[in-house]
Amino acid sequence: MIDSRQLYQQLVVENLDIIVIGTTLFFAASILLLLFLSLFQIFIEYRRRKMGFKRHEYVQQINNYIFFNKNEIKVVTKNDYYALIDAIIELNNFISKGDRTKIFEIMETYDLEGFLLKRYNRSFWKLSKHFYLSKLLFISSPRLKSFYMQQIKQEQFDGMLYAIYSFAEHAQDHIDLLVMIQALEDNYDRGISLKFCEFVFTEAFRSTTTEEIKLFLETLYKEDHGLLLIKGMISAIGDMKYGVLKDDMDQFYKRHHNDKLFLVTYIRALYKMEIHDCKLIKTAYLNTDAVIRINLSKYALSLCPDALNDLYLYMFDQNYYVRRNFFEALKAEGITREEIELLVQKRSPKKHDDQFFLDALNAFFPKDSV
């Protein structure tokens, strides 16, 4: 039998030259690979800086075109296209929709949408396809509206959300609004939030006439949609201060007024729209649900200034947030401590020494020091 010493001699000692050469080659290859990676990193950083400089240059040129009608934009190379697209994406976050018409002119002149679409459709690699898709979704062009509609139907959740938002920015009529709510409905179980619904509807309502929104609401009322979507739509109407849509909103209120979260959404929307609705306040102010009373205590005096004789009960409410909100509302309405004390003496004289009432009264309306 060959012992371990003999085996070592046969495998190592006799092949020492080969081992040394192999180790040297491996070390040399490692050095070359490290050098290559370093040079590649330098190249990437150089290219990143160059693209950043070019993007910044395009931002200045686009601003000159928007505000001074001075066109100095020149696009020659493929990198120029990418830099110009990035500049437009950057500016989209800061400029108004009115100024975007100038940006759309630039995009059409250089067919930036076509540049991206061609590369997106030709891409086979998932990473490169995602790269072009992100540019297409954020460039926000009306010429890409049909593309956004296609992307709404895709399975990739994040891409679908951005596609809905981009589509919303270019909504034009009630048909577009119905497409949006159906897309939100189809993806509701995947984690779409009330805030997102409100956000995209607000964007869509900005670019749609109130007549088209009315048609949308009429159709929506006849169909069966999730309450979360309805609340998002009501919130968006409030954000836009579309008082002309009050009667349309009332139809949904009559149907869903027993849902406490809908009622809260509706109250907040009316407050944003600066609409008076004493009938609503007189119906809801005695609600036993704390969430509803908390919101009413904050907004009810604005919705119905004449309701103080009823709402004064909130000054004695056991819920701290109801009391605090209501005293803040009293202060905002310019009501004085003397008026509050006279009201309590008149309506509920036994409550004048209520500890909840006195604590809040002294906190928000302290007596003048003598």
C-alpha cells in the first residue's frame, strides 16, 4: 500500500512546477480581473458624470424654451436622447401642467416616445425591458396613453400602479375615468390603498371637465363598485373643491351614509369644498361612533355655523379628541370665552363645573391674568 508520504511526493513534489505555474497564472488573472473591474468602474463613473452634466445642460435648455421660447436643444447621439429624457422626467416633478405643453412639443420634435418604445419592444432581457418601461412610465406623454392602458393590464404590480397614474394624468373623458376605476377594481385585492385611489382620481379630475366627471359619476352610481374606490373618488372631488358636484356626491351619501368611514370621507370633502350642510350635521352630530364625532367636532362648525346650540355638547364629551377638536374649532371661528360660558349657563347650567369642560376651556381660553 502507498502511504501518505509517498502519495504526497507523487502528487505534489513531482508536480511542483505545474502547481507554481498554475498559482502564478491564477494570481495574474486575479490582478487582471481586478484591473479590468477598476477600469470598468472608472468608465461607468465617467459616463455617469458625463450623462449627469448633459442632463443638467438639457434642463437649462428646456427651461429657456419654456419661459423664453428660446430653443437651443440639439440631440445627436443615443446618449443625448437618454440625457434629454432624464431631464424631462426630472422637470415633470416641478413644472405646472400648463408648461408641460412645451415639453410635449420637444418630445414630439425628437420623437422621444418612439425612441423608447422601439427599444422596449425589441428588448428580450427582463432588466433592459424594465429600464425602458420605467422611462416610458415617468416621461408622461399624451402620445403614450394607449401604451399606459396596455400596461394597466400587466401583472407586475408596481408597473401597473405607475401606468394607472400616468394614464390618469392624460384622462380626457368619462370613458377614461371608467377605465381607471375598473383597473383599480381589478387590482384592489393586491394592496391598492385609499390614498392611492384619491391621488390618481385627483390627477384625472385635473385634466377632465366637470361635465365629463358628472357623466362618470352617473355611470358609476348605476354600477357596483367597491366602497374604497367610491371614498377615494369622493376625497378627490373634495380636494379639487368641485362644489358643482355636490348633488352628485349626495347620491352616494344617501346610499352609503350608514358606513362610518364613508361618512367621515364625505364630511371632510364638504369641508374642503367650503359647503354648508346643516341638515347633515343635525343628522349626524349625536352619532355614537367616536371616529365620526371626532371629525364632526373638527369640521361641523364650518359646515353649519348655526349649529353651535346643538354642538355645544361636544364640550363635555368623554372623548378627549372630540373635546380638543371642538375647542380648536371654537377658537378658529372667533368665539370668545365669555360667549362659551354664557351658552353653557343658558343650555346646561349644571355642566358649568364639569371637569372635562373646565380643563379644555382653561387650556384653549385661559382667563386674563389680573
